[in-house]
Amino acid sequence: MSEDKKDLGSKGFVDTEDTARALAKQLGMPYVKLAGEKIDPQVIKMIPEDVSRRYKAVPVKLEADSLYVAFVTPLNLPARDEIKHITGYNIRPMVASEKGIKRAINQYYKVEETSRQALIDMRMQKLKEVKNKKIVTIEEEIGRVEDLPIVRLVNDIIAGAINEKASDIHFEPQDPEMVVRYRVDGILRDIMTVPKHVELSVISRIKILSDLDITERRLPQDGHISFKKDVKDYDLRVSTLKTVVGEKAVLRVLDKDSMLIGLEKLGFTKHDEDIFKSLIAKPYGMILVTGPTGSGKTTTLYAVLSQMDAVTDNIVTIENPVEYMLNRINQIQVDPTTKITFATGLRTILR
């Protein structure tokens, strides 16, 4: 498939299912629309999630000694060979759209499924403590947040958010169990529940990762986590807040590669892009960028900064928080404790 066709498909001008159907006909392979398929969970488990995401491939059905696998690029022979080696079955390639593949992966490789063993291990630990009538002290609780099940659970939740391109992760204490939610395309949705008895351990693990005070549970705290997944680095901005039923944590997921893009990739029409660029080039004035969480305000503003000449111009930003460090840009972090606010920062800049 040519790059032009990919671009057209990603912008909605070409139906990606029609493109996949045409490719299947051209290659003489079966086409599958994954949105209409109900795949056996045992078949899904035959290919690990990381392999499925790497090769954009989803197992569809098993017949005798043949495993039918849907691919975006079915002629990828190394992918077919590796999947054959992993599963031990002959691979029968099918063609599916990239959108259908991604949706199927997110649907079948759910966070709660990958975290199930960690939750089981933690429940077993709780039963053992109850049986032995053991009272866990705060010090012991702090010490065990590095236990493998807790580490695996928090990592799985963060990795799942990255896979689903979530902008935020919410850990919300509720009665009877903590609820974990992702914000995807500006909308929050429930992902899983975490047992009440490990709620403190989960929040403590997040605090350790973000260099926050693990013993402070009354005052709000802010920090950040550096997280690596599939050789890519992600920044997560962390905020904690005490509620009447426990401590809530919110993680903002920041992908530098997707954030630092040019104006031409924001979806403007050519006409609107030209107008916007002409406004940016003016020596004075104001541009307001507004919208709800996840609508692309920060992405747009960073795209504007990427268009400006930081060598010949004096560029200063006031941010809360500074989400990415930009080369040759003077960035100011709002900090009320030192009386650095948007107002005082702007006053100083204009002087």
C-alpha cells in the first residue's frame, strides 16, 4: 500500500475496510472484517500481545493444523515465520484493516486479563494474612509495595493505557473497591476494579515511581514517572488527592513523539493551515486555544512553537505543568509556593 493511500485512509477519505478488501482480492487471500468476528479467547492466547502488536496480527480461528491469522501486511514473511514458531501451527494469512486489527487487539488483550494473575496473587496474600490474623503495619505496607504482584499490576495498567492511547489514568477509591478508568478521546471509561485491601499498596507504588512522599496521605502531591514501553519513552504527570474514602491518583500520559508534531499533521485544511500560519507570523497579537481535556490544546501549542525560530526570536512560555522540555525555548513552571503565577510571570516577561 502506498504512503498516499495510508494518509488518505487515516484522514477518513478512503474506507480502510474497502482498502483491505481490495488488497485481499489482489493477493488472492481471504479478507476478514474483525469487527464482525467473535474470536475464541483460547485462540487469541496463542499469540502473545506484544507479538500481536508488533506485527499487527490477530489470530482468528484454528482448523486442524492451521491457524488463520489476520494481518495488515500479510506478505511479511518474518512475521509469519515467528508466529509459526511460537504457535507450532501452519499459518494461513488473512487480510484485515489496520483499524480493525488495532481495535481487536485492544478488545481481546484487555488490561484486566493481563493483570488477573497479579490480582489473584494479592488476594491469596490477603487470605493468608487473615488466616494468620496478621495486622499489617504502615511500615510493612510500604515495604511490600515493591512485591512483584503490585509492580506487575501497576505496570500492566500503565502499559494498557499507552496501548489504548489514553490521555489519563484515574485510580479512584470507591466502596467496596477501587475503580481504574482511562480517558480515551476525551471520554472516561471503567477498565477494571482493584481490591480494597491492596488500594494503599497501588497508590504507594505510584508514589514511589514518581518520587512522592509515601507517608503523606492528607495533602495533594504532584510528581512525574518516566516509563519505557516498546523502546519508547513516556512521561506521566502524577497528581494525588485525598478523598473521603481514600487517596485518588491521576496519571497524565504524555507521548513526546505524538505531541511534538508539525501543524500540517493537526488535521487543518490547507486553507485554514495557511491562515493559522499567517497569524503565528504576526509580530504581535494573541491566539486563544480552548477545549476540553484531551482535545489537543497542548499539542497545538507545541506545534506552534515548533514553527517559530528560537534562534532569532526570544521565546518564553509559562506552563502548568511544563510537559516537555523544548530546545532553545525559555520555559517557566508555575509555582504558587514561590509566587510564580501566570500573572507574575507575564508581568516579568513584558518588562
